[in-house]
Amino acid sequence: MKPPYRITRKILQLVASISEKIGEVNSAHLSKPPTELRKKNRIKTIHSSLVIEGNTLTMEQITAILENRRIVGPKKDILEVKNAITVYDYLDKLNPNSFDSFCEAHALLMNGLVESAGRLRSESVGIVKGAEVAHIAPPSEMLKPLMNDLFDYLINDDDLALIKSCVFHYEMEFIHPFVDGNGRMGRLWQTLILKDVYPVFEYLPIEALINERQEQYYDSLGKSDNTGESTIFIEFMLEIVLESLVDLLSIQNVNLTNVDRINLYKSIVKDDFFTRKDYLMNFKEISSATASRDLSFAVEKGLIEKSGDKNTTKYRYK
């Protein structure tokens, strides 16, 4: 069954604005940001997603862990960060439309933190806020059918990935399939669904904005619970997505290195053959000589293969 939600005027306006911003991102060569910015945003993503769940480590400490330097901190918090680094590094190997992949990601994310990492819960759970029970999750025997329905919607429904990613995020939180780690899995899987269609979302720290608006985040989840549909949560998350793109575009005059350009073009051309002219058409701000140097460097480093000669020269990523 299709999860309940409505496509409101606000949702349509947000989708249109997001689509426009994605076009601007592609024109500015930010669909795969420069290496240093990708690293910075990945750290912000991990820090924000975990701090929402009570992790106490700072961005400086997370940077140190990422660089294999020793830090002093609670063992559980350090393990949470190491697990998050592992799963975000593994994103390219995860299939957003696969339930098995979903469980594999949870196993990586919660390894050593819960005994049932990667497995659906076998007990009933409720979410308590203060002295009140805010949400009673479906019983354990309903989890597999509910998750199957949710993945069926994700694979077969015709709605845009922007909307389906928000719906999946909300419905997964409502189902609460795991004993622990549901919040971080909801945020991770929305990123994965979006990344599959728009590469820019792999390194966009959406979680940082959610962290800044935690009260609104949980409020939109609660209101959607009360109305019996995810419309309010979709509107909230699309606002977050739009703001994250606006923040990315605020970076002016970004200087791409030859490695940045080569990596970016790979995400565009994938396995297809291309010419130096094709490469130049994508990077109109560089000269023919710079394009030639980029491609020679990539061939020398074994990143691409070259065939033909002079005017018939073609390239393809290995």
C-alpha cells in the first residue's frame, strides 16, 4: 500500500525551487564538491547525526578519529563515530532500494552498540518524551511486511525521489524497525535515496540543519503522527534540503584542482567514451591546454584509458 500523504502547493513550490538550485549546483561544478569541502561536510554530517542522538564528541575529535589519531572520550561515543565513518565510506556499495542493504547498513552503523545490529527488533517499543509516551511503534510481527511495503513503494511509485526520500524517512521512523539506531538510519537512508539521483547529496550535510532545528524536526514527526500522514514532515524536510543547497551555493569562486575536475567528470560521464572537447564543454572556464594537462595527468595516474590519436583520441574512465 502507498503511504498516506498529500502533494500540497507548498511541496510543489519547494520541489520547483530545489530543482532550480540543483541546476545551479551543476553549473557551478558543485555536484561533487572539492576534496577539502567534501571532507568538511562529511565530518559535519557525522557530528550532527550523532549529536542528535546524544553523542558528546566535537567536530575536532571526529576529525582526529577520521585521521586515525587517538582521542580521549567515552568508548561508546568513539565507537559510534567509527561506525558512522565506516557506513558513510560504504555508501557507494549500498542499494537504496534493497531491504538487505538497509539491514547491512544498520549492522555497520550499530556494530558493537546493540546485540541485534542489522536485525529487526523482536520486542515492542514506545518512544517516551518527558513523562509521556509519544509514540507506540507497530508490533514486531508486523515489521517485515511493513518494511516490504515501504521498499515496494520506493521502487515502484512514480513520485519524485525528493518526495519519496522524505516519505521513506518518516515511515521508517514510524515503523521503528530496530531496537536502536532508527533516527540515524532514517537520515542516512534519505541521503542514500537522494544521492542515487542527485550526486550532490552524498556530501551535503543535511543533518547539520536538522540538528539546528531539532525541535521542529521532532515536532513535524509528531504532527504527522497525529494527522496520520507524512505531509507535514515532507514539507519540513524539503525546506531543509532547499536550505542545504542554498548554503552550498553560497560558496563563491570555488577553485577546482585537476583532481577535483577529474573526479567530478567521472560522476557525469560514468563509463562512456569522451573527447577533450566533451571535457572542455563541461569546464568552460579552463583553457584547452589545461584540459589536455588534466587528461594527460589522469592517463598517467591510471584513472582513465586513452585510445586513438590526435583528432580521433577518445578517453574512458577505468
